[in-house]
Amino acid sequence: MTYALRCLALTLALFGVALAVQAGPVGERHITTTDATAALRDAEHRPTVRVTVWYPAAADSVEERIDLGPPGRPIFLVGAVAQKAAFADDKPRPVILFSHGFGGAARMMGWFGTALARAGYVVIAVDHPGNNGVDKMTVAGAVMPWDRVQDLAAALTAVKADPVIGPHLDLARLGVAGFSAGGYTSLVSVGARVDMNRFLAFCQKNPTDGVCAPQKEFPVTQADLKAAFGSPELAAEFARAGDDHRIPGVRAAFVMAPAIIQALTPESLATIKAPVAIILGDADVVAPPSTNGLVAARTIPGVELKALPGVGHYDFLSTCTPFGLAHVPVCSAKVPQDATHKAAIDMAVAFLDRALGAP
């Protein structure tokens, strides 16, 4: 064997060892924090935000399934984690803030968060008040999506201060990721500006567009949005919608099937400096690419874009079981979800490793 081939073989062997190390167990921890706007959005006016953290866990950690649904009859296959496990080591790790979609939840996107944790990242996800699948949803939670960014910022502050998790964060390598409305959240986190009047005008001209129609998870109408606009209780929040909501230090954004892009000003999208990657399905009728993801991709400088043929919006949720496919409206994948998930994970890890530096 030549010297060059020996070097190549050694490199591949070391790469294989690295992959094996990164493929260890994932830990999961839960904390709560507060957000000044949470009480406006939460049905019970609670100021709290639930935070889920996934991270590389010690090799001897024992994982348990966290699938979603009735006992013994899961609807969504999420994966497995080790609750409150020790961290794999003392090495500070890059951090990803994660925002779920409209009416979703942190664990609903656990397939993605745990995959990033296996790749060496610490992932900080939230359940957005008033707009998650665990609590009762509200109109306020649905129509003020810019406050989702504040949830992520509050979660980051709380996790930094946590004596167990905080020391493991490398905040010089901070990124953000999200699905659907969480993709919108990610873009606002890196500098996109909100203009809800722009969104209302778009929906007035395009009432059948997927982002303008009442959503399956919680059917808020354009009339509800206009009423909220004029509500004295929400007036102060609507007044600050167009503020700069970016999270300091975020260096990259990975976006899946982004929605509500028509609520973002083209001028602000064009001035985003952080690297952005977008993955979407070309069969998405909930957040049609032509009015959402492709608009962002054409406007944001240097976007990395991948369109998956035949993939719909809800294919980016956790994998539906046969029971879910038979009984849950959002379970309607025509393309195997596992393939969609693998494409998203592979793209995310490669992009984030380049943008932030591999763990």
C-alpha cells in the first residue's frame, strides 16, 4: 500500500471512530423559565415557558422511548432519550435553539433535536405559549409569532444559568433552527423584520394560500387576526412587532418548510448576514414554497436550498405510525418520512458544522 493510500485509510478509520463516538446516547432535561409576553399568549395567563434540552450523554446512559400518543398505541415515533443523564464529557458544545411549528411542541420535533445531539450539539427547544400541542391554544399565541423569538432568548438565558447544563455550552458557536412557523422564528432571530400589515395585504389578495387559510391545528381566521390587531390587550405587542428581535450571537439558521414569510419585509431578508439553509418539500400546500421558502431563498444572500420531491409540509413532523396514518389528519405522508428526516438531518449537520465548526 502506498503512503497516500495508508494516509487515506487512516483518515477513514479515524472518521469512522468519530462517527461511532458521536452516535452515543442522548440525554434530555427539562426546565422552565419566564417570558414577559407568555402570559398574554397562554390560555391560563401563565408567564412560564417550558424548555427541553437534548445533549450528548454519557456512554452508559440508558435511553427510553419518548413516542407521542396513548399508552401502547403511539401516533408519532419520536425516538429515545436518557432522562437527566450525565453529559458525555466536559467539552463545551455548540448550541442550537429550536422552534417548533404552529401548534406543535418541542418533543414533536424530537427526531431532529435528538439527531443533532447525537452529532454533538446541545439543542435547546421550547413549547411556545398559546401555540403548542400540549396546552390549550389561543388566538394571541397564533397571531403574535414574533414573540416566539423572545421564548428562545428566555430559554437560552435560563439554560446558561443552569448549573448542570450551562457549563457545557459553547456560546461562541450558537445557531438556530425551526420548522414551519419555527422557520419564520429562526429568520427573525437572525434579523428579519416583521410587518403584519404586509401579511394581511397578502392574504387579502391570496385568501386560498396555505398560510392564509385556517390551520388544522387551530383554525384562526383572518378576521380573528384583524380583531386581535385592534384588541387593547394586545395593542402594545402589535406595536412592537416590527422591532429588531434578533438574538445576539446567533451565527447560522437552518430552516425547514418555512411559513409566514409574507410577514417578513424583503429589505430585512436581503440584509441577513448569518448563513441560512432552507429545506422544503415541493408538494407543500400548507406553506407553499412559491410564497414562502422560495421567496426567502431568492431574497436572503447566499442561501443553501434543497427541495425534496413529493414531500409535503407535515412530513417534517415525527414519523406517523400506522395508527396515526389512519386517525390523525396531519399524518398523510406520500413519501416515507424517514427518508425526509434523513435528508434534513444530513443537510443540517453538514451546514451547521461548516457554519459553526464541527462539535
